[in-house]
Amino acid sequence: MTKEKLRNSLLKFSYGISGPIDEYQEKQLDHLGNSAYLILTLVTPALLCIAVLLALVTTYRIAFWFAIISLFALFIIVTWYFYIIAIRQKVLVNEVDSGELKEKRKIAIRRGIITGIVFSLIECIGLIIIYQNYSVKWSYALIVNVIIVSILVGLFAGVLAGVIAWKNLKKFNG
């Protein structure tokens, strides 16, 4: 048995691939990753230049938030765009034996739950940092708002991750 490369393990974990990665999948994921890298390295400096110009024309706070929000949005857009392309090209399809299908679906559900919890925590921490930055006086309504928004973001991300992992499972009759 050969030891799996760390790179392949990370690809399998991040894309939810359960079986071994074949040559087609590896080639397509490499191509998509290289394309995403090129887009990120070309657009990121442009966004940072705009942030510098905003700092010169407006306030530093506006420039800071523009840089944070635009870079975060860029990473989300590029990630999801290439993820959708990978789904359309059938790169992420997991062919599993009919006996393993139930187990793999449980793993897909678990992946969705874990993703939801992680996204909820990240959103909660982010909101707390933002509100602390503006020296907002904390009240019960604000705390409830932070908790509800964090749960909704986590629920959306978890359901999305679980559904994508579930839909990429295909029964293999062999």
C-alpha cells in the first residue's frame, strides 16, 4: 500500500471526494486550481490599489473595510465559481459501492453539520470583532441578533455543504 500524498488528502478533504483520485480528477482539479490562482493574483493587487486610493480620498476606516470585504468576496466568488465548474465537469462525482452508499451519506450529513458549526463560530467571532471595533454598547437585543445571524449563516453553509456532498455520491454497480 502506498502512502497518499498530503496534496491528494487535502484535495479529497476540501472537495469531499471519498474514493481515490483518478488521473482525470487530478488533472481537472489542477487546471481549476491554477486558473483560480491566476485570477486571485491578478485581481487582488487591483483591489488593494483601490483601497489605497480610497484611503487617500476618504478615511482609512472606509479603505480598510473596502479591502476586507472585497478580498473576502473575491475569495468566495472564485471558490464557488470553480466549485460549480468542477461539479458540472463531473470531477467531484464519488462512485461508491451500493453497500457503502448509506455510510457515505452519513459522512455527507456529518460534513454538513461540521461545516455549519465552523461557519457559525466564524460568523459569531467576526460579528463580535466588528461590533467591538465600533464600540457598540452590548444589549440583549444585540446579543440575540449576533446569535441568530451566526446560526442562520451556519445553517445555510452546513445545508449547502451537506447537499453538495450528498448529490456528488453516485451508486457504482460493478
